[in-house]
Amino acid sequence: MFLVSNEKMMKSAVESGIMGVFPTLNYREKGELSAIINELHAFKKAHQHQGDFGVNLIVQKSNPLYEKHLETCASQKVPFYITSLGSPAEVIKAAHSYGANVFCDVTNIEHAEKCASLGCDGFIAVGQGAGGHAGPNPLTVLVPSLFDHFPEIPVVAAGGIANGAGIISMLALGAAGVSIGTRFIASTEAGVSNEYKEEVVKSGMGDIVLTERLSGTPCTIINTPYAKKVGYSQNWFEKQLSTNSTTKKYFKMLVQVQGMKKLEAAIKPGNYNNLWCAGKSVEMIHDILSCKQIIERLEAEMTTSIADLNKMFNC
């Protein structure tokens, strides 16, 4: 949800009784991250809603703002963290110092074992079809496998979920909850161009492809004409730079900065160099609604799915 999640979306999540999470990299200018955290704390206190908010931290050392953002989040006691693309050790230590929870993105059991050994509070099981940095394994295998290996650690399923039936299916597999991103790109509050939102509505699962060109790590985007022009893979020289022990940190940092600039330009109206992140769940998204309407629909669909299952089994 880079450049998509914003203050309005977080407040709608809090009002609706769910957890809203935004990437800290959405706020890169001095004082911006601190300001939104303060505002969300004040909103929660003033309205006493049941929902909450958190941040997604890219913990790779190639993230130039990682240390500064972690310091800001910890000093202002952000209640919830999701970590991605690296070791969560520092985040877990900082968060646990004041009682916050840390859920770690994992795509396999090996990643999960490392995070569990560091004391994470839960896993975000990132499966096939997820937007952004998707995993290689289907959630129907990854979620129950994590549940079997780590029965004491909650699992949140992420990837390809955009309706109530999808949520119920993940709960049936043992997930404690779900993480939904792409559906909320097509929301009135999302801070992106209408062209981006409309492309999410128009696209199908076959329009989603993987590219290494934005961050050095494969991530999913809509296969626009510009995406085809740019290509999806790094050339041999770029691959050498991204794997060499001396150059990989700095080269990945360069690739990420350049990728962020391209994505930032692409979300603005009238831009024709469109690089738009999205997951396979675009297949199930057919309209642009407010965040509140999306959440209410998901809840209604869950109720319908449970009723349909009860009829099927004569319960």
C-alpha cells in the first residue's frame, strides 16, 4: 500500500473497529510521520472507537529511512507493527519495550522460524496473489502449515482476499484474521489518481505480473503498457550488483529510491508512465467505494458465507 494508505483511511479503519496499517515510507518528509502518528493517537482518544492503527516498516538496511522511522514510531508508541523484507529484531526489541505488538511478513516456514526465535507476536502469511512483495506459496498451504508449526503464534493471512468468502476460508484454515490491501486501493479515500483506481476495477488476475524493476525484490504490478516497456527483470549487470556482498546494500538502496520516484509519479493524475502495484484480487473488485462501505460489505458477505455453509451442511 505504498503511497495509497493515508490518514483518512486509518481513521475510517479505527471507526469501523479494524486495524488500519500504513507504510512509514508514505511519509518521507521531515516531521510528516510524527504528525500523522500524533493525529491518529488524538483521534483514537477523542472518539473511543474499537479499532486501532499501526505501521508497516521495511526493515532492510537498504531502506534509508528505517532507523529514523523506527525511532519516531517507538518514541511515539505506535501500538502495532508489521515488518517486511529483513530481520525484525530491532523492531521487536523497541516495540516490546512499551508493550506494542509486532507481526512479521513471512512467506515460508524458514522465515517464520527466524521471526519466532526473535519473539514476534504473530505472522503475516504472505501468499501467492498478494499485492506488492507476494510470496510463492498458496495460502491454503502456508496458513495451516504455520498454524501446525507454531500453534501458539497467531497467523494473519494476506494475498488474494477481497470478499467475505475469502475471509471465512482463511479463518477455516486456522488464521486469526486477514490482511487486505488491494481492495482498498479502489476506495474514495485512497490517495491515488482515479486512473489507478479505475484500472484496479477494470483489471483481472491475468493482468497482474511480477517485476524486479521497482525494488530489486519481485513485486506485483498491473501490466500496463509502460510496465511492458520498462520490462520485468534486472539485466545481468544489475543482478551482479544486487548480489555482490560489497555493492548489494547500496545498489538496492538506489533501486528502491528510483522505484519510489516512479511509483510516486505514476499515482498522479494525467501521468502516462503508469507503474501501479496491485494483487491478483483485482479479479474480484468491481467498484470504487468508501472504506466504510467496503468494510460493511465484507462483514455482510461473511455473514452470507456462513449462512450458505450452514445450509450446505444442514446446520
